[in-house]
Amino acid sequence: MKILILGGDGYFGWPTAMHLSAQGHQVAVVDNYLRRSLCREENVEPLVEVPNLHQRAALWESVAGYPIPVFIGDLRQWETIEAVFRQFEPESIVHFAEQPAAPYSMLNRRSATLTLRNNLDVTANVIFAVKQFNPAIHIVKLGTMGEYGTPAIDIEEGWLEVEHKGRRQKFLYPRQAGSLYHTTKIMDTDLLWFYVRVWELRVTDLMQGPVYGIFTQENRIDEALCPFLNYDELFGTVLNRFVIQAVADYPMTVYGKGGQTRGYLNIIDTLNCVRLALVNSPANGELRILNQFTETFSVNQLAQKVQSVARAMGYKAKISSVENPRKEAEDHYYNPAHTGLLDLGLKPQFLTGEVLSEMIEFAARHKTAIRPEQIFRKVRWD
Amino acid sequence: MKILILGGDGYFGWPTAMHLSAQGHQVAVVDNYLRRSLCREENVEPLVEVPNLHQRAALWESVAGYPIPVFIGDLRQWETIEAVFRQFEPESIVHFAEQPAAPYSMLNRRSATLTLRNNLDVTANVIFAVKQFNPAIHIVKLGTMGEYGTPAIDIEEGWLEVEHKGRRQKFLYPRQAGSLYHTTKIMDTDLLWFYVRVWELRVTDLMQGPVYGIFTQENRIDEALCPFLNYDELFGTVLNRFVIQAVADYPMTVYGKGGQTRGYLNIIDTLNCVRLALVNSPANGELRILNQFTETFSVNQLAQKVQSVARAMGYKAKISSVENPRKEAEDHYYNPAHTGLLDLGLKPQFLTGEVLSEMIEFAARHKTAIRPEQIFRKVRWD
């Protein structure tokens, strides 16, 4: 299958590109290095510097034998997406090309405007390009479990059947997110759902939870193939941050009560989920929504898991409750469904002690690169 | 009250400005003449040419004695909105500054991109400006009944209490619209609802149905104060179009079966609803949603009403069913609530024979200006 990966330089994009390439698919990647620029601007660069896409693609070809064509350009510009579609002629698209961080989106007016414009303009251009060049293309879009928020009822898989005054209607499950970033994902869903209905597009929306991890089957051969690892408050995901904090002897920053519960998954499962979605395509005119996570944990539980493994490895691994800079429920009901991907064949990689100790070992190898001052800077939601 | 009207040149903007000014409020208007530009580009100009905003404001001051400061600029640019907020220091904002036409939004990629960017960028800038300059400002935002679509259950006023597996949760009423334009209004709602929750903004979202009419209390004194009257398929609303078609001896274009039912209101009621929302402000941190229409009609019923009055005035007023260029249900359940504005004191101006005959007389006075070729050009949704 010819698969085009938008945002192919990112934490998910590059590992996904290698994974699909290793499975025998023809893969191409597009990126404009937006996330690298933002990390540099905000002085929160990843733990280990990562070679650029051309270099990584060359390295991958040398070790695996598969080429991955690289396109550099801004997908908000029609000229960019048009050129890529004409040259590569994708059959499927994996759309990761969004500003991916909630705290960054809440930093200031500039960061909010950039998040809003980038995420929606790219999604719109993807839709228009598919319509113009090949409406049979399957769009696999990364949404987020955060779109649902934390309602007091069970979270279903994308849809909700409502009975009201004796009549019934199936709706998109109502969405109510906790950051501007997450809200742009809701707006993406609105846009995709509209055009699925009018133009009969073929779309999978993967409602992904926070991801952790570094290693995948394809990058163990050379650390230069590993993804970014951000450990700062702006771009780092919570478990990755806690691992670095434990190694750096920086008390793990639990926001408020720490009862905030989410569905988590290993980066290996992200790749498997995307692949399963691609090889099991929905029909034209179908918006298929899959909740993409494998286990739910509260922030307290995550901190305790890291603490337990890290202490056994000789770290102090303190936990510190800090004033919550976000606006969110710190103690809430959370029962989200997630059977769709298991039904497609997902075999989860759960958060074991082994997974955690391997992450801690990686962080320990790069301990001198950790800059504690970039870990926590209190980006307040208000 | 100091009220800033965004999109003050439009079909609603200018009549609202005069109405609030006549009620003793200090009113200022902003516009970039976007709609005038789009009508010119698409060769679908209104029935009667309308003086520019500076000219209308001067005319209004000469007849009513009240000044209405005019700002010309693009509210997508932060510099524009910042300058207006600093100079006028509004206490309330009425936000009409959006590309307002569903068919225009479905015309092509350029029109879709313009609609998406314009509508969301302006709404975001309004939010950011209110947060920066005065978070107590009440934002009155024009939404649309079209955000709800045509679900098989009753449409409530903005919110839906859901019972699911023995638990309860109140959600934003699920939205599912029939055009890109309407979808951008859903996306506006997502954005406003997020920032109401995090920043405790004070917002009224008026979910308005299609509006008809020309005359208001304030413009009877001089036709140069009347709003645009578009009768084309791109920018004209259905009843206004049917009136012109009857006068032009152009069979009224009913799409498909004509059972499409919506909630309608007279432009006079638009002004009253906006005023009632302004003088009865919600609390900070409240998103108040009001369904703004006074009567529901199917397209067939509208055509028959126009036919009946027009025939009594000597017109043939034929009705012609044409293939539906849109994707929409032509026969559906429709039972939307609309008590909120009545509770605030709205006294509806219903669609009487007198209202219709006055509209027909207006069209007849300008009959020679009607260009039949711009009435119907089949902008197809697919």
C-alpha cells in the first residue's frame, strides 16, 4: 500500500514510517519541522538531538533496505500538499501533522493562534486534496481521548445512542475538551464528519490517549532512529516526564490531587493501532472512530509505578504534589470503551516493570543531557 | 451601554447598529466589506446598491441625531481588533463578522478555505481580545439553528441531559450541520465553550434560523438605510429569494420534495432578540444558548404563502420543484424548542400576509434591477 505520513518527523510520525516500511508498504513522509522550531523557540529541546528526516531516511534505507521519500514543506499551503499528492499518489494517509501539545496551546495568544490555524488548515487541505485527487484514499487521522473530556457517564467509542422523550438518535459522542489543542481536535472531527457525509470520504479517527516509550522494533538497531523524547512540561507526555524526573532526582510533579485518570499506551501500540486501522479500511462514506489506549491510570498511579521501579534501581524518585496549573477535574468518573482495536487484533504491550526499567536505563544513559530548568515552568490555563 | 458590532455592514449588522443606537446605546461598527467583495466576485450583487458604512452612518446621524463610529479593517488581523478595542472600549460585542452563506461555502476550495479561516480566526481574535482588554465584556455571538441539523429527537435549547447506563450527564446538544458554513459555526461554539470554561467569559450564542424581510423601525425613514437584499442562490435567504422570484415571474425553486423544515424569523425579531440578549446578560463563566426563531415552515409552505399573497397582487407566482443541489433530508422530524427569548420578552412579528405584501411591493418597486440569471446557478454540495 502507498502510505503518506503527514508530520513524519514527529514522535509518532517517524516510528510509524519505519514500522509501515518494515511491513513492506511504500511509505513517504512530509514535515515542515514545526515542532522542532517550536521546541527551539521555547528552549525545551528533546533529551537527545535527533537527525533530520533526510538523514534518518538515509540511515533507515542503509539498515533496512527500504527507501522513504522525504518531502519538506508546510501542508497549510495548498502548493505543498498538491505537489506531494501529484508526486507520490498515496492510497492511504496518516495525518499526524498537527501542533500536538496542550500546554503549548495554552501558553499565549501566538501559540494559541498557531495551534488553531495549523491544525485546522492542514486537516482542511487533506480533505480537499483527497476529494480532488482520489476520493478513495483512506484518511487515518489522529484524534485524542481528550476530546471526550471527563464526563460522568461511560465514554463510548465515538458515538452515543440517545433516547430523549421517547425518540432515539445516534450522535457523535458529545465532546468537551480540556485545552485549546484538544479543542482543535474536536474541530477536526467536526470538519471530517461533515465531509464524510457530503463527499463520502473514508476516514478513521483514532482517539488516542497519552503515549509513553522510546523503543520500537525498528529503532533498536540504532539510537539515531529513535523518536524525540521531550521531558519538559510543554511537549513531554506525563510518563516520559516522570521517568526523566526520577533519573534527574527532580521530584515527580503531580498536579493537584493526582486523581486525573486517562487511557495510556506504549508507542509500540500506537504503531500497531495505526497499521491495523490501515489494513482494515472502513467503507467510503464511513467515519470509523476507535478509542486508542490499552490501560487507564491516574497520575498518582503512574508516579507510584515509576517510583517503585526507579527505587529498585537506586533512585530516590520522590513525588511532589504541585498546585495544578490546569483547569481540570482532579478526581472524577472515567470509564471509556476501547474494544474496537482489540477486535481488529491489537495485542497490547502493557506498562510492565520491564518497560519502565528500559525507559529509565535510556534516561540514565543520557542523564548529563537533562536540563532540570526546562522540566516545569507552570504554564497556567488561566 | 457601549456596544461594538463586528460585521456592521451586513444584512443584520447595520440594522442592529441603528436599532441599538436608537435605543440610546453607544454603538460602533467594524467591517472589511468582505461580503460586498464576495458578491462582486461572484457576480451576485444585491437588488439595490447600498451606500458604504461611512455614508450610512452619516445619514443615520443626520436623521436620528446619534453618531455611529465606523472602523474599516479585517478582524482576522490582531492589529485591527486591538486598535478598535483600545479606541472604543466596548462593554458588549455583537459578533456578526463571518462569511454567512452556506452555498458560498460549498462553491469551491477557495470559498471553503476562506469561510473556515475567516470565521474561526475572527472568533478566536474576539476571544483573545476580550480576555486581554476586559474579561467582563459580554459577547453576543450569532450561531445558527443549522448547527443542530435535523435529528430524529427534539432539539433543545443548546444543551441535552443524557441518561446512559444509569448515569447522567448534561452536554452541549450534539451538533451535525448541513454545510461547511454551518460547520464553522459548530467549531465557533466549540471554541467559545472551551474558553468560557477556562477563562470564565460571558457569552450568549444565538442559534438563529433563516431571516427574511427588509424593513425595520429605523430604516423606514430612508431606503438608503435599508440592508442588502440578496436574491441569488449564494447569499439570498429562501423567503427573500421567493419574493423576488414571484415578482420576476421566475418559478420559485423548491429543492426536491420541499419538506425541509426550519425555524424562521423576521429581521425585526433579529434586532429584538439581540437587544434582549444584550440587556439581559449572562453571568461570567456562562455560555447561554438561545434558539432564535419564531415559527417553523417547510419550504413548500413558504412557497405556498408567497404564491397566495403574490397571486392576490396579480403575479403568476409559479412553483417549480428542481433537483436538490444540496445533501439534506427532504422530509424529516423537526421539533426545536424556543422559549428562552420569549421568556426574555420577545414579541414575535409573525409571517403575515401584510409582511409578505410589503416585501413584494418593495421588490416590485425595484423590479427592473432584478437579474434573473443570478437567481439559480446550481451550486452542488458534491
